[in-house]
Amino acid sequence: MKTIITYGTFDILHPGHVELLKKARELGDYLIVGISTDEFNEIKGKVAYNSYEDRKAMIEAIKYVDMIIPEEYWEQKIDDITKYNVDILVMGDDWKGSDKFTYLEDFVEVVFIPRIRNLSSTRVKQDLANPEINKFVKK
Ligand code: C2G
């Protein structure tokens, strides 16, 4: 059995997230998703709209996902790779070249998947706050 792992905040869910999870799962037989806890998001400098529990509920409802684990610190990936006998770590290619991942290439196959369109949770939040785009927001 080929085990795949990926990590992320997965806040405002959008097609880019789903495409990433689909493509990750297609690389093997079992997909583990490490979802950033609210505390780890603070370390990442991110504020999620949805709580960890809500983000976990959304991601585990996606048919490509087999297991959810909390992502609590950057360096846990080495432990996860051993603990879950991971064959491939997958991330969107916005992480390609990041020192958060390059060192992992000595321990596991790392695959960067091209991000589809330029979707992001941040952009969705910005668009929703923009009265020119979101008609429910008063000008
Ligand atoms: N992603 C993608 N395409 C998009 C947007 C995001 O492939 N249009 C990918 C990202 O590259 C990442 C995953 O979806 O692999 C989750 O994205 P985020 O929720 O923004 O997570 P991020 O802030 O990148 O945190 O230790 C890793 C970090 O937890 C990743």
C-alpha cells in the first residue's frame, strides 16, 4: 500500500484544495491530511475563519481523504513519515524550494503539484469583502 501525506490550513475550502487532494490521492492508495491546528496557524501567521474542528470536518468529508491528523509544528513531518510509513509527501508548488520541505527530500519522495488557477482562501476572503464583487457587502 502506497501512503501519501499532505499538510495545510484548508480554511475556506475551494477547488484548488480539492484538486490538490484528488491529485495527491491518485499518487497512491491512502491519503493522510495534516490539518494545521489553530495554535499552529498562529505560528504560521495565519488566522483561519473556520476552527480546526470545522476544517477537519470539511476535509474528512472529501472522498479522496482517508485520515486526518493535526499539524502542530513544522518539524513533525519527519515523525509522521516514520509513524505512518509514508511513501510520498505532496504539496502545492507554491511550496517548491521552501526550506520547510527541501530537507525532507532525504527521507521521502516529495511531489509538488501545480496550483490550479490562482485560487486561495485569502483571495476568496478579499473578494467577499470587496463591495464591487460581493453584492451583499454595503458600499
Ligand atoms: N493549494 C493548491 N492550489 C491552490 C491553493 C492551495 O494546490 N489554488 C495547496 C497548497 O499549496 C497547499 C494546500 O493546498 O499544499 C493547502 O493550502 P493552505 O490551506 O493555504 O495551506 P498552507 O498555508 O500552504 O499550509 O506545513 C505545511 C503548511 O501547513 C501548508
